[in-house]
Amino acid sequence: MATEPAPTGDELLKVLAALGNPHRMRIVAALTRGRNYVSALAREIGMGRPLLHMHLQRLEAAGLVVGTLELSETGKAMKYYELAPFLYTLSPAVVAKAARTLPAEGPEGAHAKENT
């Protein structure tokens, strides 16, 4: 059985930040039922399209969802999203290994600023 490669510190932070929002968790949950286009996904979740787009961009940047632009039969461009295959094991050892890949920065470093 192949094991998943351990994420770097930056990758792990990006994934945790992306999933650290209830709206984005609901989006991932909705996409477990299959790919969907933005308007239908917005109706299903009960969210406006501009806000949904912002959350989908964050999930896409973290590598958790993939968006594709397709033309409907009427010629209208529609953006579909689906889950990217992902599997993360979260344990103290994984966090420690990921932390070792982060740049050595003091409390004024870039990662400290992200959380302020």
C-alpha cells in the first residue's frame, strides 16, 4: 500500500486555512455528491454567487477543488467544480515534519502575519 507524501508546512497551512471556514466545509460536503456548476451549487448551499466564487477560489488554491469552464448546449459558459482527490493524515508527527519545512522566522515572520 502506497503512503501519501507528507505535506510541506506551507501546503498544510493552506489546506487547514481553506477548511477552517464553515462555508468552505459545506462546499466540500456538497461536492462529495458530485461535480456541480456555480449557480446550482449556490442554490444548494444557500449562498450568493460572488461569495461562493471567493470560497471556491480559496479551495482551488489549496488544491482541494478543481474548476473547469464548459459550454452548455445553448453556448453559455458554465463553471463546474469538483473535488480534487485528496487525503491528509493529521497527527503530531505530520505537523512536526511539516513545521520543519517552514522558513525559520520569528514571531514577526510571514506566517505570524497571516493569523492577525
